Amino acid sequence: MKRVIVDYAKLTKDILNMLIEKYPDGYDYSDIISFKNAKGETIKAVEVRTEDTIYLVKISSKLEQTMEDYADDEESFDDNDEFDVNMEDEDAADED
């Protein structure tokens, strides 16, 4: 299964929908995954999955605000058309 690390700035409507569906009341401390990226930096993220991909969405205060804003008004969200889920993030790793 492919693992993709996503920053809040690169969120698509599809990923936001999965986040809102999985965490309708926001995420809790127990939902947070911590790991080291290729640079040795500690990353904190929440996970959402599709049939073939695990998305690890980096946590920040901006992510929380984006989720709240999107839940309130989906139409105002500008989808990130430049984000390609098939393009690996430099921090992403494949999982067998």
C-alpha cells in the first residue's frame, strides 16, 4: 500500500472529505501518529485511507482551521488541482 504525506496546503477536496468523515468532531491525541521523515524530523499526522493509499496528513493549527472551514462551507474551498496523489512526497515511504 502506498503511503503519501500531505501538508494542509496541498489538501484536495477528496482528502478533506475523508478527514471530515473520519474525524467529524476533530481528531484526538490518540488519533495522532508520530514518525521520523527522511531528514530525521519528527512528523505528527492523522491518517485516512483509500483502497490503495494511506494519507498521512501533517498536523498543524492551520489543518484544524481548514477542516472547520471546509465542514462549514464546502463551496468556498479552492481545490488544490496541482496536488498529484501519484507523485511521492519527498518524505513519503512505500509500505509493503
